[in-house]
Amino acid sequence: MTIASDKNTWFLYIIRTESGYLYTGITRDVALRVATHQSGKGAKYLRGKTGLQVVYQAALADRSIASKEEYRVKQLTKQKKERLVSDQPSDLTTYLNGGDYSQLSK
């Protein structure tokens, strides 16, 4: 799963661990960040976890928006995060706002 971007684009990504945990983060380079996580560096939450797989990523305009959306996703229940991963919305902000994607409000 790769999304084309320019050098100013930020990404929100969700990683699933082998044991099924979901981790949400932001970065400018998803592949590099995942490699950092897999090497045991980066977020303490993922240290020692194996089988890391990117299950969702969304391109966002800048770091400020990415940070705000990261916070919103982290506030979701696991069930709602699973729904987000399943739905794979192309516009995360619209999805979280309920727009055309009212699933998360249920």
C-alpha cells in the first residue's frame, strides 16, 4: 500500500502487530518509519513486537492536520479503528467527520 506524495505531505498510518494490536502514528515517509519500528527503534509501544504490517495510511496536507487526525484516530475504540482499516477511506478527515462515511458514528 503506497501513496504518491510530495516532500511536504504527511501520512497517518496504522500498523497491526502479529498479536493483533493496532498502532497509529504520523510520518513523512511510511516505509522508512516502518523500517525504524521493525529495527526496534522508534515508538516504545512497538519494541519487541513482531509481524508489523501497515494496514492503513492516509496522505494529509501538513503536520498540523496529521497530528490532529492522529489524535482523533487514537481516541477511537479498537472496534472503530478496525472499521476504519476495513473501510480504507480515501479521505480520512471526511470519514472521521461522518460526511459520506457515517459508519464511525455508529
